[in-house]
Amino acid sequence: MTLLSLIIALLIEQVRPLSAQGLVVGPLRRLSAALALRLNDGQARNGRIAWALVVVLATVACAVAYFLLWHAHPVLAFLFNIVVLYFTMGFRQESHFFTDIHLALRMGEIDRARTLLSEWQGGQYHEASSSEVARLAIEHALVASHRCVFGVAFWFVLLPGASGALMYRLARFFDDEWGGRTDNEFGRFGSFARQAFAVIDWLPARLTAASFSVAGDFEDAVACWRTQAMLWPDRCSAILIASGAGALGVRLGMPVHVSGEIVDRPEMGLGEEASADYMQSTVGLVWRALLVCLVLLALVSLAGWVGG
């Protein structure tokens, strides 16, 4: 049922993408703002309390709800898992930007591609070349595919019901919302959210990178992962970008024009310059990596069924 829940949720999300801003992100932002207003004293301790109040309690409540529904009827628990997965994955919310940027570059509409990239990632890219736009889009797609699909799926499989998927989604949200805050007014309130998500995402990120390696050029992917990932500030994102770039045979990272400045970044991957063609290859890589994971999950499920 775990594998079937994942497949059905993925199919529904592809056919009818969720409006995450109104149904998920908006309410979560209001909740995080209320918690920060009431509990933020600039110290890490209250940040841990606020994080636990939402993430831990919601995870436990989801697991309890799953068990109650299972005892009522397994079909109810199955449907519950699909609904929670639908609300926690959301890859189509990211991929439509990637698809539109890819189409704009194919059509030679570089200004439109820059505008779409700004809407997707923030910042201004008026001086970015087509290669830079493709590079940034591929990097973001590799990381987003992990955080919207692979990471969610890993914890869904590991914890009871859909509680793991909910935990991962909430932990990622509070890392984005609180973990990156460095202003004096906010203090160290968000430091625990950053540390907690780094721990939660440590193993899933490496398994996703391994899936990229298997789905592409394995030798180059592993070599880039081992030699280049430590050069990037965010280690989890680094191994995803390095392994993905190696698997695709494309060069990512490197300096880019952002908001009127040249941002210096290390080179990731090897091979040719990024282009619209490699954006198409990225889509194929992600789907092949997902297929690898689903096949492995099917084999594990089958082994458990035969062994039982």
C-alpha cells in the first residue's frame, strides 16, 4: 500500500497540481509569524520549543490519525496517506517554472526566461546569459526534485502512515522560514530549525544523489560528488547539484550575474556548458531516478511479502 499510495499521489499531483501558496504555504506562514511573535526572545531555546510545538506534535497527531483510520478500515488509512502526500509533495509547483524557462530558451526569448527565473528564485537576472539561466534552473530543479519528492517519499516510507512526509514538509518549511534569518531582531530563534532540517535531510539527500548517479553517468556523478560537493556552502544541496551535474555531463555552478553583480561560485560537474538541451536531459534524469527508487521500493515490498 505504501508504493501504491506514492504512485497515486504523484499521478494526481501531475494531473491536478496543488495551489500551495493558498492552501499550504499561506497558513503555515501565518502560523510561523504568530509563533515568532509570541515566543521569539532572540534565543535558540524558544526556537526549539516553537519548532517542537508544530513539527513534533503534527507528526505524532498524523501517526495517531493513521492508526485510528486503519483500525476503522484500511481503505480509510490508505486514502488518508494519499491526501497527506498530495499536500506535502508539490513538485509540479516548481516544475512549471522549469518547463516555462525551458520553452522560453528554446524559442530564443531570453528576457522572458530571465523574468521567469526571477519569479521562481528571487533576485534579478537582467544580465544573465542563456547558459547562466539554464544553469540556475537546472540547479534549482535538482534540489527541488529532492525536497518535493524524494525527501518526502523517504520519510513517508520510514515512519508510520504519512507522518514522515508531514514531518519532512514542515521541517523544510521552518528551515526556509526561520533557519535562514540572520537579522539581529530575529536573533538565534531559527538556529534549531536549520540544524534539525540538516539532520532530517542528511540521509535522504545522499540517497537522492545516489539515485541520480545510478540514473545517469555513474562514474562522473560519484567523482563530482566526492571532489566538488565540499566547495558549496550548503552541503546537502551541494551533493545533489554535484551528483546531478556529473550524471548529466554538464557544468553547473560557476559565476553568474545576479541583481547587477557577479556572484562567484565554484564549478560543479564536468562536460559542456548548460543549455536548453540539458534542461530536457534534467527532466529525464529526475524521472529515471524516481523510477529507480520506486522499483527498489517494490522489490523491498515484494521481499517482505514473500518472507512473511
